[in-house]
Amino acid sequence: MSFASVYPLYVQKVAKKGRTQAEVDQVITWLTGYSAAQLRRVIDAKVDIATFFTEAPRLHPNAGLITGVVCGVRVEEVADPLMRKVRYLDKLVDELAKGKPMTKILRA
């Protein structure tokens, strides 16, 4: 599955709650280390999700502070490293959609 196919779903989810695509981009770039231009390139290139995370410049050092439940699974208990990164991003987008302040979402 390409990251480009999931990205619009993230944007759609937060837009329903009054948040913006720019905020989704901010969350993604915070987590992965991609710049805005790099993010646009990987979306346009339709890279798969594994490649998206494997080639990410760096996972944010505070990513381990992302905890909670996504789809009935505790994020911090996901054993597979790739799936944990996917769930980190899912959790951040969920928090954005729920209206949390960006400073709390970004674990500042």
C-alpha cells in the first residue's frame, strides 16, 4: 500500500474536525524528519508505507513518548518496528482530529 493512498485519508479525517492539511504535514514531518519538500516528493512518487518509514531521515527522539490505543491496540506494545511507526503516526493524527493542542501532540 502506498503512503500516498493513506495520506488523503489522514487529511480528510482531521478536516472533518476543523484541522488542516498543514497540521497533518507538521505532524508527519515532526515524526519522520522529512522536510515539507521531501514529504511532497514521497507522496508524488507513491512510495509504499514500508519505504516511507525506512527512508525517513530520522524518527523523532520523542516518538517513544507516544502512547495510547489505536484500533484497540496499545501503541507502545506493538512488537513490529514498522507497525509501531505506523501506529505512532495514526495516534498523532487521532490526537490532531480530537482537537489536542499541537504542543501536546508534538510532545513539546
